Amino acid sequence: MSRTSIIGFPRIGENRELKFATEKYFKKEISENELQIVASNIRKQNWHLQKKADIEFIPSNDFSFYDQMLDTAIMLNVVPKRYKELNLNVLDTYFAMARGYQGENGDVKALSMKKWFNTNYHYLVPEFDKTIKIQLNTTKIFDELCEATLQNIQTKPVIIGPFTFLKLATFKDGVKSQDFYEDLIKVYSLLLEKLSARNVNWVQLDEPSLVCDLTKEDIELFKHLYQSILIRKEKTHVLLQTYFGDVRDSYQDIIQLNFDGFGLDFVEGKETINLLNQFDFPKTKILFAGVINGKNIWRNNYQKTLDLLRNLPNCFEVIINSSCSLQHVPLTVKAETKLADSVKQHLSFAIEKLIEIREIKDLLNHFHAKTFEKNQALFKFPRTKANTKVSEQIKELTKAEFNRQPSRKQRREIQTKELNLPLLPTTTIGSFPQTAEVRKQRFAYKKERISKKNYAAFIKEQINKWIIWQESIGIDVLVHGEFERNDMVEYFGENLNGYIFTKNAWVQSYGNRFVKPPIVWNDVSRKQAITVTWTSYAQSLSEKYIKGMLTGPVTILNWSFPREDISLKEQAYQIALAIREEVLDLESAGISIIQIDEAALREKLPLRKSDWQSEYLDWAVKAFCLVHSQVSPKTQIHTHMCYSEFEEIIPTIDLLDADVISFEASRSDLSILSKLRESNFETLVGPGVYDIHSPRIPSVKEIEEAIEKILTYLPAKQVWINPDCGLKTRGILETKASLKNIVQATQAIRKQLT
Ligand code: GLN
Ligand code: ZN
């Protein structure tokens, strides 16, 4: 007999209740108590849904107000001094760490934020300074346990394990990871003891860092931590849960440890099955088999899954599990009332995945022909008719189409003369605040409550206002503001054949930010010119350069739910050809600077170095080059990347052959700069000097310092000055104040230089 489990569940609520309540709390429109009630209702709903679907290992403590790493930091008392000194209550300290704080009690920046492995979810980077004393500092886990028990639901608390916590943390003031091993062991042991005392049957310790490339020392550390933590085994069973890949470096070591169950990923873990076949699975332990894809939204092919499960080496028990937390997929297909049934039958979001897990269990335990045949019918025929024109075009691509001429150095000379920009040119990343009014108008237009003409007039008014404002404060390269765009991927998707869209399929990106990735349904091609009208309009208003603004093919693909029936490379090339048409149209319309955002390029970099080139970078770089290789040497191509650690792929970023790149740097202490210098980075760079993911306004002095720091690493001629990302999530007041400070700081530094 098999049982069923999931690793975690979306905590957003059916109608994004958590987001809206949190935002109200930030604006002091509701009390903490009211916020807690919303959260509690979401948790209860989630548990009941899972129970109804017959999930037997239901997670608790997978809920979070902002981020599970931040929760873990709080649990372990890893609260840096600057936040303690604010003297705020527990919840507000938590939010200060997440978003920064500017108010009566002080002025501090948020913790650094990074992408969670190869997902578009962002976690807050725990920061150890010398004031940190690790202690068990939580009621959350126990409160949620109790809350579930009161609902008559037994849960499996989920906790990020000490190894992953340490691997993802940063260490300041000379403190080191090893200074904390012993205290961490104590705290996790105590935690297990306390869970045992509460009769918890299973606890899930998440250790996704095990799927990355590990050194011998890493494995030793893992063993050291867990040998000690698991020494005095209590009643509670401990599940070591991994996801986002396989544990090839440590499998033989970890199965020796005193865990009761191992959660392995069979979806992204290419080697998982081989590891089991080669080294066997301990006979007395339970295998949690991650077979339902927690990241993509397509129905599972039961035949394949059953084959896999039936061919596993003999185990004591196999539990049917998701491959990772379901927080990376939307809540339910049921909310998609606009999609045809013929489409919906192919989709599976979190709630549908619960049912798939149960059905697989039933099929495994005893055969249900009807369920099985209904599932298999989905895979008998192609979903739609292919667009052979596109695939032909891709087959015929020539080398020259991936190779921009002349060389970047030569182009730089031409562009310097042609564009005649000041030293340290200032610009922004593209979007300006999407106010309630902007969203309201777009919504009304979508619902056909206002005419196309009135909507266009409204957008033009916005563009006009902001062009005048940008000129007035002295920004050098202007943008039109992206007011017509709901989202940098969805907007393009809407203008491409082959894409379909959802109404309510939100996925958490960070904290209270959610994205609604479109779905690649069929071969992609451009329907019509997408951005040319707005960009040309903006350019007609100013003597200064307006930067055209496009989303690049890799980002469009990475922020969509991709197809599984053709390769990612093929899909990226299809999108690249569509965006190439747009680049050439903008150029013909007289736009001399074009930014092709690759915000998400780093995101899908395989977790293992050996896969970087062959599985990803080779085609990702080519897809980007395909987009811009045909433009004139005079046209300056920019790109932009956000939140990520791309230090390791700096040479690859140069290969994109853009003329200028802007990127996030302000939250990561500009550490990327020395790497740029070391690798003789050629592309001009705009390291962000203002953290736009926080409502805090940076002072002129702060920005001057940031610029000065940049200039100690890079020659002024190579540097652009800009915020670290688009401003659409910010309010108008803070945006204007911050940008004014940026321009003022830049002008002051320029004076010193000339
Ligand atoms: N041009 C986009 C904007 O400014 C870039 C956003 C992003 O990098 N995520 O909103
Ligand atoms: Zn960005």
C-alpha cells in the first residue's frame, strides 16, 4: 500500500487574500490581529483541501507571511543588530528585515534577496553578524500545529534544515559559518524533542542545497550536523526532504544517516533513479517519491509515472509525493472560467495535483481503468496544429544571424560619437509606478468599459507627464514608462501567437508580489508590432533619447509555463525570432537605444555546473544574440538582469554581446564589481544604486557613496547610473524623490571628475 504526501502548498489564498491583507497591514489600514485572522483562514482552507483530496502527509509551517527562509532566520534568532535596534514588535521586525524600515524608530535597509534555487521565488538571505546568538525563538511551528490539531488534522511540520540554512546565509563582521554549528545542532535537537513531546508523527526537514554541487567538506558538514541532531532519536519520524534535482554527490552518505524517510525528486533529478538502482535504498526506510511536478502546470502522464514507481527497487514503503512544494504553481484550474475545457483538461495546478497524487496512489494499489484511460487520452494526439513556417525558419538560421557585426569595441566608438551622452549617463530600467489609476484604466479597457481611443489617450497622458518630469530633473536617457503593460512577459505574450493566458493563476515571486505566468501552448510567432506606437510617441515628445523597452526571449520563456512536448531551445528560438521583428521595427522607427530585458536569464541556470553550458547557456546566449544581431552598429543595445548571483557567469554575460547592461547590486553590497573588474568585463554597466524592492528613499550621500564605490572598480567611461530594477511597484512620491537624488548624486560626482 502506498500513501500520499506533498512538500508544501501555496499560501496566497483563493483570491490572493494574503497579499491584499498584508498590503493593508503595511498601510496601517488593518491591525495585526486582523491580518492574523486572514492568515489563519488560509491555512485552515489549505489543510481541509488536502484532507479532502486524501493527502496523508499534510504539511504545516509551510505558511509564511513573506518567506520561509526569513521564518527560519527568526526561528533561529538570526536577527542582525540593526533590526533588533529598531525595537519593533515581532511581526514588524520580521517585515523590517523583509522590506527595510524607514520611520520613527530608525532607517535600515532590507536583507538581501535572492532567487530560490532555479525558481522565480525569492528568499531573504539570512545574515549573521557578531551579535547573533542562535536560540530556538519560535512559537509559529507549534501554533500552526495546534491550529491544525484543532481542525482535527494531523500535520507534518516543515522546517528548512540547518545545512541549507547555512549554505544560503551570509556572514559579516568576521563571523564564520563554523562558529554556529554547535548552537544549530542544539536548537534543531531541541526542536525535535519539543515536536516529540507534542506527539508529532513526522517532521519534514528541507535540505534542497543537497541537490547542488557539493564538496567533500559540505558532505562532512551535513553528516556532522545530522549525526548529532539525530543522536537521541525521539518518537517523531524525521523525513529528509530534497527537491529541484538529485543528490548524486551525497546519496551514499545520507542514506547511512538515522533519518526515517528520504524525499527524492524524480522530476528534475535526472540521476535519482540511477542512484536507487546502483546503490539501492535502505530496506527499513520510507521513500517519498517526488513524481508529480511541482513546477509545471501540465497533467501528469500516469503511464510514465506508474512505470517509474513499479520499477523502483524494493522499498519498505513508497509515498507518492510532489517533486517540490506546490507553492511554485497556481492554486486551481477551476478559477480559469475563460479557458475552454479542451484546454483546461491538459492543465493541473496545485489542487488538481493533489488529485493526481491520489489517483496515482489508487492506480498503484488497485487498477481503475476509467481514471487511467481518461488520463491517457490526453497524450494520444498533439494538442494543436503546429506552425510549420516557424520551425522551417529555425532550421534555416545561418551563423551570421547569431553574430552581431562589427565588434563591440568598434560599435562603442561609433555609438559614443553618435549618441553624445555625458559621462555616467543616468537612466531608469523602464517602468514607472503603476498607480491604482493606471491599473483601473487598464482593467476598464480589458473589460471593454472604455474605448480603445480613450485608453490610448490615457496612456499617452501618462507618457507625456513622465517624459516632462524626467526631462525636468535631468535624466539623460528617458523611458516611456511601460504604463500599457500589465507585466513584462504577459504583455508580450498577448501579442504573440501560441500563447494562452489565465485569469487567476498567480504564483508568489517574493513577499506580497505575485506573477501570473502565461502558458506556451503552441508554436510562437509575432502577431503585429507590439511597442512601436508607444515608443515612437514618447520619442516625438523629447529631444533626448527614449530607450525602447522589450523583454528578451529567455526571460519570456523562463517566466512562462513552457511546453513539455518540444525543447526549451526550440521555444526560445521561436520567441527570439518574434522579438527580433520588434527590434528591427523599433530601429526603423528611429529609436537608437533599445533595451532587451533578460531579467530572468540567471534564474534557470542549472543547479549543477556540469549542465550549465550544454543544457542552458549555449542556447540561451544564442537566442539573445539572434534577437539583436541584425541592428545597425549605431543602435545601442541594452539589457537588464535582476536579482541573482550572476558573478559566476560574467564571461557568458559578455557573450550576449549587448552594448550596455544594468543589474541589481544595491542589496548585495555591490560585491559583483570586483568580479567584473577581474574578468575584464567589456560591456558597459549600470550596477543599480537604488534598491527598488523597498519603499525606502536612498539619500544623495548614500548614492554618491555607491557611485564612488563603483568607480573604484570600474572606469567612469564604462559606467551607467540607474536604479536596480523597474519602478512599477513603487509609489510616485518615493520614486520621484529617489530619482532626483540619483541625478543629484551623479551630477555631483561628474563635477568632481571633470
Ligand atoms: N523593464 C522592466 C521594468 O522596468 C524590467 C523589469 C524587471 O527587470 N523585472 O519593469
Ligand atoms: Zn529587474
